[in-house]
Amino acid sequence: MTQRYIDHITETLGQIEADGMMKRERMITSPQGGQIAVGDRDVINLCANNYLGLADHPDLIGAARDAMEPRGFGMASVRFICGTQDIHRQLEQRLARFLGHDDSILFAACFDANGGLFEPLLGPEDAVVSDALNHASIIDGIRLCKAKRYRYANADMADLEGQLQLAREEGARFILIATDGVFSMDGTLAPLRDIRALADRYDAMVMVDDCHATGFIGPKGAGTPAAAGIQADIVTGTLGKALGGAIGGYIAGPQPVIDLLRQRARPYLFSNSLPPSIVSAGLKALDLVEAGDDLRARLFENTEYWRAGLERLGFDLLPGSHPIVPVMLGEAQLAQDMAARLFEEGVFVSGFFFPVVPRGQARIRTQMNAALTRADLDRALQAFEVAGKACGVIT
């Protein structure tokens, strides 16, 4: 590289630092859990996607370990060459049954699933109508396809209907509405019942990214479509949050759709298969999730208690009932300062700011999980009170 280019990158990094937007990583020296070790300190973790507390569950660790002796460490290949074991298909079929679909297809991550979804299914004669707050992976996946793009304001059904009308007037052959089931920065749920009704009225399809719902929202944790009592045409999701917190994504839907994705989805065709240990643990995670009503109850009890405690202290929260509870702070540097002070008080959180959220909407996104005890939450609330007063957020 030329020195001029290196100087340009260095200047960009300097500006990120000056704007208070530099992201830094702390080194965890323990398994993921409600409490974790960071260096030589034990802290309460309020920012993992470990909703059901399964990331260090002994049954998942055992399933992963037990799979390696008979099945090996890795597949060293993509699926269609020589990278498919019987357990890959077992997990795909199990996920499909759990979600109420014909079949599913595994990817390395849900980012890959969303990245590979749209291009094989939609052409230039088609249209995608996307929620304005959709995850970056949906946005990137849509950019990779040739379909015409329409966008509607977050969860605004009048705007969605207007975009559907426009797509029909402009001659779209097929229309796919794309939405997160849960908008992860805000913890709000998409109005899927209304979206399904509009889709049916305008002969459109519905795709839902359910990463922040699968395992703990809806009956038996089957997700936001099940909670809303509707059938989404296509659902994408992850093994990397409530289903054990490792890695792996999937798409579930009608058999012909899954069959075509197996032929043409580029992240599937050009990425190694999931390791056997991850697949085996994924199967065990589904066992725990389907029998996990107690974990889901504890998760939402923690959420209610945590939200009430923060409101009592005077923090500005976004409304909702999801285990994502954003504490709104406004400016990036304040979010960074607050997170740093909370760490001093023994609570691990991260500041969220542009480009993850819009400018001026910086926050600390707290997340509940079933592994947190009432004592953990009380200690964390005390830390928020101390840090909030020190940073001038509350009085």
C-alpha cells in the first residue's frame, strides 16, 4: 500500500476516535454467562444475546465434545462437494419442524443466510419492500439482488401499504416484504399480523428475520410469527443467540424455495459447512428450548424487574416488553463514558452509537437472560444508579 493511503486510513481512525465512536473489545477469560471474568475481574454481563443462559450449559458442551470423536473436528469442504453429514440434515429438518416449515438450510451465520436469500429468489421484474430499521444483513442481501427496492418507515403500516401499491402499479411480478421480527436496537416487535394481512391483500410474500426471538418468543419459543399467530413465507434465524450462542444461521420455508437456495445461494455454495460439534450442540439446544418454559418465564420475570428498576431510577427507556431494554443517552461519548463507569462498578455493557444506531440516538442496550439472579439485577441496578449520577444522566 502507498503511504498516502495509509495516512488516509490513519486519519479516518483518528476522526472516529475524536468523535467518541471508537469500538474497543474487552478480553473475556471465562465462558459466556450471566457473570463473566474480564481479566482478573468478575462482572455481571448485561449485553450478550444469551437470552436463555444456554451458552455455558453443560448439556451443550457435552454434545459438542461427544460429536468430535466419531465425526471429526471440521468438514474441510462446502456442503455439495463433501461437507454434508447426516446430522446436518437432522438439524435442518428439526429446525423446520420447530418453526412450522417444510425444510431449512444451514449457513455459517444468519448474516450469510440473509446475504444469500434474495438474489436467487428475485429478479429485476420483482420487488422487495423493506422496513427502514431492518438489520444490516437484510439490507446487504437486498443490495445483492436485482429486484426493485422499496422502503417503508419502521412498523408503519400505512407507509407499507403505500409501497405495496406503488410496487404493484410499477408492474412488479413478485413482491417480498422483508422485516425483522424484533428490531434489535430498540427491542420492538414487528406488527406481523398486520403485515401478513397487507401481504395477502397485495399478493405479496413475507420474510422475517427472527434472530432476536427464536427460542424465547411465542409458544415453545417458536418465534414472532408463532406469537402473532401467522405464517411467514420465509424465516431466517441463528444458532448464535438463544440457541446456545455459538455460530450458524438458517433459512426455513417451502420445500422448493429451500431446494433452489441449495442450488444457488452463494454463501452456502462457497462456505465450509458447520462443524459437527456445532451441529450436535444445535440439536441439543432445540431439546432444551422445547422443554424450556421455565427458562422463558425466568427471562421475562427478569425483564420486567429490570425495566421497573431502571424506570424507578429515572433512566430514559424505550418502551417495550422484550428482553432488550435500551437505556437512551443521546451522544456517543456519553454512552462510552457510562459504559466505562459501569465496568468500574462491576457491570459489563457496551455503548451503541453511529453507525449501529442513528446519530443522536446513542444508548446502552441492556439485555436480560435467564441465568441472571435477582441478586445480580439488584447489584446491577445499584451500579446504574452510581454510574448514572456520576455521568449526569440521572439526578
